[in-house]
Amino acid sequence: MVAKTDPALLDAMLAHGLAAAGAPADLLTAEARLLLHRACRGLPRLVSQLLHLALLLADEQELPSIDASVISSAIALLHLETPSPPRVAPPKPRFDRGTKPRE
């Protein structure tokens, strides 16, 4: 089973990786970080792959930072889907004891 990371740990990993690479700490906007985590479902290897592609796209466009639109482009290129919020099924009808459902 692959371990997933929570958003706080992902932020710490990104901060460490950016610092180790000599990149500015604010290279990714807050919206980009959130979208990155949602799209990758917290899987570190997928985060790495998506971020690598986003860095290439930002460099190609000579952007000073990576925003949500760059992450969205990288998501599309990797054929990932950003998960939508979970849907909650409607409650099943409850019948009191001794009563029959209407037909």
C-alpha cells in the first residue's frame, strides 16, 4: 500500500525540496499547492511528477511563479482528474415498526 501525505506534510516536503534546489519559497501559490495535493491525492511520487511537469511549463512560458493555471495544464497533460468533493448518498427511507411501505 502506498502511503499518502496530508496537506501539511506536503507543504513541508515542497518547502524542503524548493529550498534544496535554491528556489524561492513562494514559487508555488497557495492555490497551486492545494490543487497539486488534490490532484495527486497525497501520493508523493505523483506530486513529484506533476510538479516536475509544472516547473517545465512555467519555465517554457518564462513565468516567475507557478499558479493554479500552470498546475491545471500539467494535470491535463498527465491525464489526471482533480477529484470532486465526495458525494453523499441520500438517506434511505425509514419505516417505523409495524407499518408497511406505500405501494
